[in-house]
Amino acid sequence: MMFKKLALGAALVLASAGAFAQQQNVNLRGVIAAVEANALSVRTNDGRTIMVDIPEGLNVSTTKAFTMADIKPGMPLGVTTIVRPDGAVVAIDVRPIPATAPSGLSPYDLQPQSTMTNAVLEASAAKANGSELTLNYKTGTVTVLVTPETAMSQSAPGSRADLKAGEAVYVAARKGEGDRYTAVRVQVGKDGVKPTQ
């Protein structure tokens, strides 16, 4: 009897964990293949073509340029990094983020073994091979190298009219039935500037 209770409890825990996992956002990156009334067909960077439902009232962001000249001390930044074989922490993407975004480090899926750091810029310094940023994420600091190859962009207000076939798009979405998703955030490229996250 006790074994049955334990087994039932374990099954409930696993079911709850599975339900929780299904609620986690997934990041979709690619190009808009087609636009429907309330959905996008997206050709993802990994070769799939998937449908993404766009709920009524969901804000759409566009993308505009962002450079080192725009970065100021105290600015909140989202910086995706990888660690090079020589041990250097190198930024592969830098974006301004809202001041309300939670600080910290977490694994990220932009590249294998990449990490997202949400932090405030504490200091910056010019280097021969780029710029060095010191980021404070409240429980610690990290120094990262921004190179000429580092992608940079920022979001800007947009509308559904900006969702056009052929534009690069980033979607944070919830997984639905089959290969269909529901967007919780959409950022689309504009004027040749693509989402970099």
C-alpha cells in the first residue's frame, strides 16, 4: 500500500513537472515565410517551417541598430556570451533591456554553451581587439569582450503591419499541439536590421 502511495505521488510530481515544462517559453528564430490574419509561418534557422499564432492584443516590436556608442554606464544590458578556448568571455550578442528585467546569469540557446547575463554596465574600456564591459548582475560581476563580430541590436515599437514575408523574426512562444506555437513576444527585423537574440 505504501509503495502504491509513493508511486502515485511520484507520478503526480512527474506529471506536474511535465505540465510546467510545457509552459516554458521556447525561442524561435528564422524568417517569416507567410503572414496570415492571426498567425505567421516561420522558416526557422534549423530548417523547420512552423506556424505561430499571434494572439489579439500582442505587441509587436521591430528592430533598430545599437552600437557601442549607445552604451552608457548604468545601462541595463542583456549580453549573451561564450567562453573561448583561451578562457576569455566573449559577447556574441549585446542588447539594452528594461530596467525591470531580473538580473542574473542563465544558460541560453543562441549558441551551444552560451550564457545570458542580465546586468547593469559598471564600466567599459577600449581594447586593441574590441571593448571590455564590466557587468554587475547584483550577486557578482563579469568582464566580457565585445569584438567587431559581436551582434548588437535593440527593440523598438512596432505593429502587425511590420510582420512581412522575408523579414527576420525572433519569437518567444509557448508550444502547442503538433508543430504549432503561440507567441508571447515577437520582434521582427526592419530596414535591414535583424533581431540578434
